[in-house]
Amino acid sequence: MVQFKNRYMVMEIFIDGEKELVGGDPKKILSSNNVSRAIKDSIQLNFGECGLALSLGSFQVKYLNALTKICIIRTSHVDHRKVWSAITMIRSIGNCSAMFNLLDLSGSIRTCKTAALKCEEMKFEQYIVAAGDHCPQDITDIMKESIDKINALES
């Protein structure tokens, strides 16, 4: 029996800082649907309709945190290089310029979860250090929610 293999990518999204300062809410820009649509559009633009159709078999944005801008993307083992190269060619999500950075590539959700947890914890520690004594309770609640979401991920 042949097992269907997936690859999981932990990605960091860099959004143009001026858009956030002007009033563009990153939670509206960074949603699973918008990120998924941007990746699918890039695959179609760079690899055509057949490339998109082949990639859609197991493609899914499994996790996205708009505050820390960390996401987990699942794709098939066969097409992960195609999806990865299409992601590197993305220059905007919606009307906001954006860029992706691969933090970890793994073959199992368990390994991906540990890498994503490390990244999330480091991002939240940086945020707390930057905020100092003025860290609102909302942020700690969001941190606990995001860690719970990552721990709840399954194949």
C-alpha cells in the first residue's frame, strides 16, 4: 500500500509596514482565504492551469496568525517545490505588498508544530520585550489561543 506524503511549510509573511501605520488592518489583509488565493494565483500565473490543478490536491493553509504573521501550509510531497517557488514570487496579498520567508520545511505535522511553536514563542517574547510594562492582556490571550490552535493541528 502506498502512503500519500505531504510537506508542511512554516512561513513568515512580511507586510509593507506603511500600510499597517496608515490604517490597513493586518487581520483583514492576512486571512487564510487571502493567503490561499494569493498562492493559487501565483501558481496559476507561473505554472499554468495544469500546474494549479496538480497542486490543489492537498494544498491547504492549515494555520495563520495575523498578529505574528506566521502560517503553516500543507502541500503534497511531489508538488512542494512548485508551491514553494510560486510562494517566493508573490509580491502582494490583496492591495498590500507582501513577501514570504520559509522558516521550516518538514514532512510531518508533528515536526512542523514544534517549529511553529518555537517561532510563535519567539515572536511573542519580542513583542512583550518591545511593549515593556504596557503589554495588554489581549496579547497574552491571543498568544494562548494561537498556541492552542497549533497544538490542535492534526493531519
